Amino acid sequence: MLLANAVLGFAGNEAAGKKVEDRLLRAVDVPRVIESGQVAKASIYNNIFGGNLTEHRRNSHDIYEQIGRFRIGHETSNRVDNLLIYGDSDVDLKKHFDQFLTNDAFYGADENYRAFQTLYIEGAEEGEDDTETFLEMLVSQRRGLFFKIPGSSEDDFSPWDLTVFTFAGEYLDRVLTRLQEGKRIEKGVLARLTQGLNRIFIGMLVSSEHELWLATGLSGSHAKVSFVLEDRVSVSRRAKEFVTVTSDSSGFPVLQVSFDDGLVVDLKLTLTRFEFLSRVAEGVLPGSFSKECHEDILAFKSRLLSASKLRRGEQEDDEGSRKLLTGRLAQAPGRRSQHQNPLH
């Protein structure tokens, strides 16, 4: 169904005066679409997301609901929209406009697109039919860019800016691929994740990226702002203490915090959590992204605090044992005097 709609879909009810049933082209419809200059309405890039269908029909199919979560076409950046709207007359963007739109004879900047583009630039009032039509064209063109942008141009235009997962490229290349190749995660990625965790754990825009700070508030570990520093964990390996990203038994990425041998706390590093932590590190407020993600990270913090208490409890037991041993050795007959420290 997905592929059939991608190939045969048409974003309209009629082509050259003839009705298009179910917004799907038949063989007899294709010549009329070509002759009337409406090929862009059959864009495979737009159809793959169900852009040719009515909202009701699109929402009735689970596959489009799943793909729609990426919001490809609706998410954008200033640079991408400047390219699509002003690129034809901008010296710096002209070559990219020609590469992605002018040279695409099927779904690029055809006569209809340029006509509505001119009306929009000249200041058509928002809410008018012409403006709404051009905004729909922009959605289709953004979806086209997501597939057209080559790897060599990603420094200028990242296709991930056109989705809700702006860090998805890094997740694929700098996490999944490196783990599959048996390589370590880069320090820069780990530092950003640590900073995102610290900002959520404390509830303030702290900038620490070398240590994981475990803090609580007066109302407990889930306080919005935590002022009481309970413990800290070095990101770089210090004895048996460290923070890293590794793979679990199934090969899935996990964020791992090690306090000691056998005292390790893991968090599955899904794409959504990676995006959440990265955005928070970049300055986004935790509550504005995903309540579920926020609660997941706070639950992770609670598990870390429990492990921290367990570690501190073991250390206190060891210190108590040493003090008890010291006292017994000092009092034993034939040993050093009680004023000497038998452990020196």
C-alpha cells in the first residue's frame, strides 16, 4: 500500500478537468497530468508520507501515523526555507537551488511553483488561498530535500533539520556505527550526554561535562531543582568509576555508569533519549520536549542515587571494620602500645 501510493499518488481530486479517483492515478490519467504541467502533484517524495491523501484517510492507516512522527516536511530551519523561498535570487544559495529544485524536472521548481513563490515573496496576505497553496508546496519540497541532500552537502544542509530528530545523523554515525565497528564513543558525544543529564538531574543550566552530578532537593530526588549534591561520578575512568556508552547483549546502545565492580547502572540509549539529552545540553528546557523522556531520566537518576548510597554504605562498613580492627590490635597483649597506630 505504501509503495503503491508513493508511485500512483496525486495531490488533488482532478487532473486536467478529469476526476482522479481516490487521489490515485490510473494509466489513462498520466498523459493528462504531464500535458497539464501537474507532475509535481504526483511527487513520490510527498506521496511516501501520504501527503496526497486527505487527513482522515492518512490518519486511518497506521503506517502513515508511524512515519508522520518524524514530521518530515513540517520541521525546517531558516537556512532550508531561505533556500526554498529566496534561493533562486540569492548568490550564495543559487547553486543549491539549481541542484535541488531547478534540475529536478519532475518534482522541482516548475512554473506553478515559481508563480506562487513570486506571489509569496511579493507579500500575499496570510490566509489567502495562494499563500496556503505555496505553504503546501513548501512541505512537499522539504520532503524532497530530505531524500535529495547528498552526504557531501550535509555540512551546508542537514536532512535531519527537516525532522524532529535533529541529532539522528549523529546517533547513526557516531553511536550505532561506531559501536558496531567496535570503536569507542567520541568524547564530545559523551560530554554532551553528560551535560544533558546534569541539567536534568539538577534542574538548572549547569555546564559540567566531566563529572556526573547526583543531586537531590528538599522534596526528594524528583524535585524540579536539586541543590543538595549527594555524589559525583567521573566520566573519564578513575579506578573502577566511569561513564560510557556501550552495547548490551542484543547490540542495543546503553549509557552505562559504573561505580565499582558489579555496581553498574544502565540506561537504554534510544534515539528519542539521545535527542532529548542532546537538546537539553544545547539549552532546551527539559519539560518542553517530552514528559515521558523527562520522567525516564529522573527514574534513572533515582537508580543512580540508590547505587551511590550502596557504594557509600560499603565504604562506611569498610571504615568501621578498619577502626574495629585498629582498636583490637592496640589492646592485644604483646602488641604495640595502644597509643601507636598499628596500621602505620
